[in-house]
Amino acid sequence: MAPDALGHALVSHFLARWEADDALVVLLRSATTNADAAQRMTDIFAGQLLPAISKFTPDDAPRRAGLIATQVLGMALCRFVLRLPPVVGLSREELIDWLGPTLQRYALE
């Protein structure tokens, strides 16, 4: 993957995962009140996101992955759990276009 496409690719990947797996929505709901669920969510991100970011910025990957997680989890909470109408109303492509540059900045700039 070209480094300049990383942000859009990350948003696309996470949307695909959240759209295809209702268990992630249940896990996110549970993570707000259950320590085991919160740890599972942390493990998922540490196991998937941190290695991906480490390929591009190994020295600062934990901080960058953490900031990316804030955006992805915030989007998932608003779109799939709280179902905020403005966020639910965005198409997949609109979400990618809006969030991609932010994730790109967190990942590489």
C-alpha cells in the first residue's frame, strides 16, 4: 500500500469490519462498562492497528495508533451504537473522505 493512501485504507478497512460483524458493536457497547470487554477491544487494536502503523512509523507507532483508535472508535460509537442521524446518514465513501485525511495525519505526519 502506498503511504499516501494509508488514511483512506484504514477507514475503509475499519468500516468494512464494523459493517460485517455485529459482535464488534456488542463488544463496543460492553467495553464502556465491562473491564474484560474493554481489554478485548484494546487487544484487538493493539494486535491489528499497532503493527500496521509500526511499518510506517516504528518510533512513534503507539501514540499514532492510539490517536487513530480515538477516531475509529468514536465513529463506530456514533454510527453503530448511538446511531446519531448525521453520522448514520453519511455514505461509506463520505466517511472515508472525511476521516481518511485525519487518520493519514495521525499515521504519518
